[in-house]
Amino acid sequence: MQLKLKLKAGCRFWKLCLIEAEVGTCGSQPSSREHSLATPPPPLIDSSSRLRHHHATPAVARATGGKMAERTSVAELREDGNKHFKLGDYESALSCYTQAIELSQDVSENVILHRNRAACYLKLEDYSKAEADASKAIEVDGKDVKALFRRYQALQELGRLDQAFADIQRCAVLEPKNKVFQESLRQIATKVQEKVRLQSSTDARVEQMFNILLDPGEKDSDKKQKAVQNLIVLAREDAGAERIFRSDGVRLLQKMLDIGNVDMVLASLRTLVGLCSGHQSRAVVILHTIGMDRFCRVMGTDNEQVSLAACNVLQGMFDSLRGGIKSDIRGKEEALVLEPMKELKMMIHQLLEMLTQREVSTHGRDNSTNLLIKNVPRKSLRDPDNTMTIWVIDQGMKKILEVAGTVSEIPDCLSVTDSGRMSVSVLLNKLYDDLKCDAEREVFNKLCEDYVRDCFESSGMDGKLQAIQTVSTLLQGPSDVGNRVLEMSGILECMIALCSSEREIDQLVAVEALIHAAGKSKRASFITANGVTLLKDIYKTNESDQIKIRALVGLCKVGSAGGTDYSMKQFAEGSTCKLAKQCRRWLCNDSIQSSTRRWAMEGLAYLTFDADVKEEFVDDQPAVQAMFELAKSEEKTALFAVASTLVNCTNSYDKETPDPQLLELAKYAKQHVPEEHPKDKPKHVRKRIGKLLKAGVVSALVCMTKKESPALTDSCKEMISRVMLSLVEAPEDRGIVVAQGGGKALIPLASEGTDVGKTKAAQALAKITITSNPEIAFPGERVYEVIRPLVSLLHLDRTGLQNFESLMALTNLAGINERLRQKIIKEKAIPMIESYMFEDHEMIRLAATECMCNMVLSEEVQKLFLAEGTDRLKLLVLYSGENDEKLRCAAAGAVAFLTSLQPKLCTKMTQVTSRWLEILQALVLSSNVDLQHRGLAITLNLINAERELAALLMETETLEILSALSRDGDEKKSKVRAVAKDCLARAVEYGLIKPAEEETSP
């Protein structure tokens, strides 16, 4: 593994100071101040009566046999769980208690185990399970104060204050002298009273708002507008949504829908979004009260805002019915929906019906398709259940294909836009990808073939045109299916024949289908032989810009069939540049509709495989700006073409470096060897990237990532991630990317899309975090969202460079504050960081050690070093004696931190290796001032920890070294001199040496 890097180490090295450890934990137990004032509350983990069965007499032991072994196993598991809990490893503790519960048959033992497991769930913030385990313990013993107290904590976090009040009140009755219980009771009583007061005032406000909105005599528009805004804001909070719901709000909102006024309808729909979001039972009531028919009618209206608002309500319902309950309100529902599949199928059936209803607007049809895309396929292929996809294919495939094959210009056809057809192709692709086996895919293929055959064989040209349009849509979606259908008898020949039809719509559909059909090289060759002359004739003679531009794109696609291979030219020298020039001319023509200009962008997406075209395009600033404006416009179908063009211009596609020996063999065997264009060399790519950055490419990419459209597919997101990574390759460009919002746009790209796309985005985030201040690059809460993508780069299937950059970025983040360190721990990064500390590659090993140097500031990490039986401290001490100065600095800094924050580790340091004193003295005597400082800091920590350690050091050459350093007059070593004096002063306090002024000459 080789890393060709020249990076400045990003480690935020330690400050020599004692850091106060945080006291107490949020929501888990009372604070330390409360402990000092009162009787201690129940301990989090019960360790009493451990191994009590060992006291059984031999006769009893023989009689009980296997039961004795079982109980010993349960006790050992519980003890292991207690140890893990004390070390902060709550997941392992949870596992131990769960295993013990499964083995235990003793009721009293189960009470303790359930109590302990509830404590683990509290720490892991899984309050529903904590409440359930505590309840199981209380069922056996209603006076168990430990279980009652834990259930009170869980219920309080779940927002069920009334029940929490009852539990803490019971605790206070059982232990009236416990001041912690009394204080908790007082606090929750205050919260309950406040909740009642708010509910009373909220009820009155809700009633007043509905009265204003539904009163036909109310003419004050400002008053109505204010009532609308208040209602929407109130519905966004769970407490407010619940009050609206309980105040007969659903029926009143239905009345607002039926009024028909656009403002009222929008207000009603936006309020309904808040009511059903994250609450399953409310969503079901709203669905059955208002009715799916009414929602579909509203979504099918011509008003785009109203249609989108209705779509948002239905999406909120889908999320709730699928169990998408927000974590902050989980457990608050008072009603359970046992089986939501019936409601889900009913909703999806209505959406499928909408697709082919003629009275539905294009907005309604597009939104219906988008809802199917989001809610039918599985979210993850690891989920084995794809029954919803199978059901949709069985029930609605013909309806979907009818939209796919619609040609709106044909009389009595559906109204479908280019964007809508693109959405249908995405839906078909997602349905096909969601199938699990060949048998399911064969059914899908057969349905498509049968539909196309029926259209193709029907009487009249319109049927053939619909068949060709269906094939075109399939080629844009599940291309394997489209290619199979394309090979049916007569389809490709019909496409070429229609290109010369007298009807303009025939030519339009046929040329567009021909473009998509030229996807494979063998088919491109067929089209080159049979269709290029025809496309050229259409381009030269046709008067319609719409058809001419499509013919041009067809020529562009055929001309780029050789890809980036400089030796593979489909057309004569200079022809591709001429085609590109015409595409740029059309792209810059504002008088042409954006839906037509996006075809010029498609042409450039193919032609920019040629480096000469890239150079000319990037130098043509009006064309570049026109591309950016198209990316920012409402023409969503252009996203893929823009992203493809940028990938080509920045050379951010995957490039394989062939083995030189294999190249020689290929030449010897007279096989074709791909050649790189001279203008695709790194210096040319670097210049192109600079020009694009200056033109504002980052702003265009940010706008593209914000678009809520099926056209922003996972493949499109991957291409945007590739471009972003190439833009931040040079450290000097990263500030520009951050300033224009690139950092913010990368976070969602790193969590959604293809694995390759997420990895590229995560690596771009790492590069930005290494050289920029993370708090400025990712302000506010956004900096915490960066950690998960960075941790994903630590996995073993990532490259060495990605591992290294991730570690460097995490080092910078870990040096900022404890909350970020806790987030890194929560993402389970510590074991991976530790494993890279053993890496053979010196730069990765250094980066991991620097990261650990900052992570040891966290108390949870310190506990790992305190644990018995680990060599973590030994590794750091040994690294402090290595030849690599940077590695020594990082390791010594970590040891300095640990021995300062955990004095127990000072004694342990002297036991882990016999070389500890030699390593320490080598640090103190180093010519590197930073190493000296760290060595002296460790020495001071050892002296402060125990008098015995101080005496041990004073008996060695360390005393002479400290004396010499304390008198060193070098100004650069002022910090070193100060710490050496502190060491000697502490030795004087112990009485181990005398002050310098009291020493006498012999």
C-alpha cells in the first residue's frame, strides 16, 4: 500500500492541564450534588447476593445437579454484565443480562436481571424497552423502589408524565426520607401542572382558530392568515397536534378542505401533515375520516401547490403506517394499529388508479408516481419482504406501462410531461431492482413484452407509436428489460422507419427512442450502419428544432461510442467538435424552451468523453453558465445530463491503470490497447476544474442536490459526489467549496444513494475536515452529522487513502469538544481506530495514534485503558520510544493525557513494560522540544500520583536530567524549564530532595 501524500498532521495536540471530568449522567441517575445531600438513590446495577448458590451443602448440590450449574452460569453472566456496565460498555452488559434472563428460572433472580437490563436501556436511550423491563420487575414486587425509579425515568423521557408521577410518588411513600425521591417528585409535579395549564390554554386557542377560519362572516384577511399560521405551527409540535386532534380537529379540517378556497385547503393540508407525522393511530383515523378518495381528488387538481401539499400528507401517512414513529414521541400512542398492511394497500391501489384517470392533472399524476417510488420498493435489500412490489406489479403494471407509453399529442391520450415520463422510468427501474429471483424478473419481462406486443400489433400507427414510446421509457429505466423488448421482431426496424415519417410526432418519438437504443456498442454499430445517414438527413432538412436537436443528440451518442479511448473514433477528425459546437449554440439559445435545450445538454454529456470537446466547452463561459442555469431551473430531467457532463469534464469517472506487463502482452498479441487523450493528463484536468470553480460549479451542484425529484436518482447523486470529490482534491480549493455551500450538500450525499456515491461524498467530507476548521465548515449541529460518514471510511473494504483521511478528519473533530468525542464513540469507531494503530503503513498508524491522543480526553475511553488485561497503555508507551518523531509525539501526548486524568494509570505505566524508564528518559532528553515537553508532563504526572513513584524517579538519573533542564536558559525551552521546575518542587514537598538554596558543598 502506498500513500502519495504531503499532508500536515491534523492532530490537535494536548494542553498540559488537568481536565475536570463531567459529573452525573443525563436522565439516568440523580446528580452528585443530590447524592451528597440525601440518602443515595438505588444503584444502577444490582450486584448483591452474587454466587449465593455456592453455599449449598454437598447433598443439596448433588440433588439439584444441572440446576446448580445453570444458576452458577446465570450469576456469572450477571457479574459480567455488572463489570461491562461499570466500564461503560452498555451493549455488552445488555447482552449478558439478556442471556442470563433466557437461562434463569428463578423469579427473584429475574427481577434483578430485568432491573439491570432496564438500566442498560436507559443508558442506551431506548426508553420504551427500559419501561417494559422495569414493569416486569414491578409485576413481581410492587414495592421494588429500584424498578419504580427506573420506570419513572423512562416514562418521563417518553413524555408520559402522569404515569411517571405515580411511580415517583410511590417511591417517595416507600422511602420518605430519601431526598432524591422528594426532589424528583417536586420537579415532576411542577411539570404536570404546567402541562395541564398549557393544555387548557391550547384547547381554547384551537377552538378560537377554527372559529375564525370557518366563520363565513369573518372578513379580516390578516386575522385569518394569522390563525392559519398559528394552526400550522401548533400542529408541528406533538402536544399541539394532540390537542387539535382531541378537539374534533380532523372533522373541522375536512370542512376547510371542502370549502375549496386555495388558502384554506393549503392550511388544512399543512396542518394534517403535522397531525399524522410520526403517529400511527392518528394517521389511520385521518385516513378513514377524510378518505383516500378525497385526498386523491385534491392531489389531482391543477394547482401545483395544493397537489404537492396533499402529496406531503399522504407521505406522512405512509411513514407513520410503516412504523416511522419519531424517537422523541415513541411510546406516547394510546392506540395500536395491529396490521397497517390493509391501509397501505388501499392507499397504493388508489394511487395506481390515479395514474390512468383522465381528469387527473399532470401534477397529480407526477405526485402519485413519486409516492409509489418512495413507498413501494424496499428501503433496503437486506429486508427479505418484497411482497408489496410483487403486489403492485400484479395489480398495476399495465397502468404504469400505459403512462410509460403515453404520447400526449395523440387524441384521447393521458396528459404526461417529460418529467412525468422520467418518473415512471424511475418507478419501473426501482420495481425491477426490488425483485429477488429470476422467476420474478421473468414475470416482469413478460408483462412488458406482452404490453408492447399488444400495442405494436394493434391497428393503426398510433399503437406502434405507443409501443415505441414504452420501449424508450423502459430503456431509460430497467435497461435490461428495455433491451430485451427492443430485440422483439420489428421494433428496431420500426424505429428507423418512423424517423422518415411525415408526421412530426412520429419523428420526435422515433428519434428519441433511437437515442436510448444506442446504449450498447453492438447496437450503436447497427445504428451507425443503418441510422446515421437518416439522422444526418433529419438534422439537415427538418425545420422543427425539437426534432433537429434530438437527431443531433443521436449523432452525438453514436459518435461517443468509443468513450474516453483516444484511438476509437466513430466519426472523422473534428466532427465531434462540430457537433459539440452546435449543442453549445442550442444550449445558449434562450428563445428555445428548457425542455428542448436539455437535449443539447444530453448531446454534450456524450460528446465530453472527448478531451478536445471538454477543453472547448469549459472555455466557452456562456455555455457553462447556460448549463448551470439549466441545472438550477425547474427542468428536472436535465439533472442527469448536467451531472454526466461535469463528471467527464473533471475526469472523476473510475480509471483503471493497466498492468504494464499486460499492456506489452496485448501489443505483442496485436490486441486493441486503449489510449489516453493528451488533454486528459492531470495538468489539463486541474486547469478545467479551476475554470469550473471560478464559473460557480459548486452553487449549481448544491441546487441540484436540493431538488425533490425522482430525476435525482441514486446514480445522479453518485455523479454529483464524484464531481465534489474532484473539486476538493486540491487543498487550496476547499475553502471555495465550503463558502458556496458544498460542505452542507455533501452530508446528505454521504448518507443516501449508491455505496460508491456515499463513499466518494464521505471522502470529500474528510478532505474538507482535515484542512478546514470543522466548526466553520459545518456550523451548528451539522458538524455532528459528519461523523457517521467519516467512520464508514474506516471499514476494511475501503482504500488505505480513505482510511488515512478519515482518521485525520476524526482527529480534528475529537479535539473540539466532548460531545463530538461521544458521537465518535457512539458510532463504534474506537475499536477500528485501535486496529489501525497496528497498521503496517506508517502514515495510517500515525493518524490512528494521533486520533487516539485526542479521544483519550473522553472518560469512556480512559476506562478502556483502566480495564484489566488490556495492552492499550503498553502500546502507547512503546510507541513513545519509536524512531518516528511524529508517532512518538502522538503516543507521548496520549500517555501524558491519560496519566494526568487517571492517576491510577501512572502505577500501571511502570508495570506494562520494563523499558518504561528508558523510554521516559529518552523523551525528556530529546532534541525535539515538543517531545521533551510531553516527557516532562508524564514525569510530573508520575510524581504527583504517588510518593513511591516520585522516590523511584529521584533515585535514577532523572533527578540530574530535571536539574539540568530547570537551569536551561534557552528561550525556546521556557515551557520545558517550567515543567522541570514543577517536578523538582513536588519532590521537595515530598521531602525526597532539598531545595537548591539549602544544599551545602561537601
